[in-house]
Amino acid sequence: MKEQTSLAVDEFDRPGQAIQNTEWVRDPADPTKHICGLIQKGETVWFHNEQFGSGPAWQLVRLADGEHVYVHPHDFDYKQ
């Protein structure tokens, strides 16, 4: 099931390319990481421009399939 969010899809307009294999999680507050996945090196995700740089540990992104998940922002190279 995809997470519904109040943020519009087109507001995720800052692309970031994974610089290494990294994980995504549905809920970073869940210590079991029950719902998680892998982002392959070179894969692009989309960061929300207003939330860009909002925290060092986890940041909300949109995956290529439109799903909203959390990633470690330091694992991505940001395109200008």
C-alpha cells in the first residue's frame, strides 16, 4: 500500500542520484524497519524542494513509481 501524503507530486522537484546502494524505509520511527527496500547505486529519487536539507538522518522522497518513502540524504548526489 502506498503512503498518501498532502504534498503534491510535482513539489518533489529536486532529483538526487544514489551514490551507493542504500535503503529506504516507510517509517523511520519504526525500529523494526518492517517496511523497507533498496535503492540501487545510480537510481534517481525526487526530493521535496521545501524540505531539502531538513535533517541529517532521514528525508522524505518520491521514488520513480510515485511512492513516498524516507532515505538517508547523504547517500545521494543532488543535481542542479
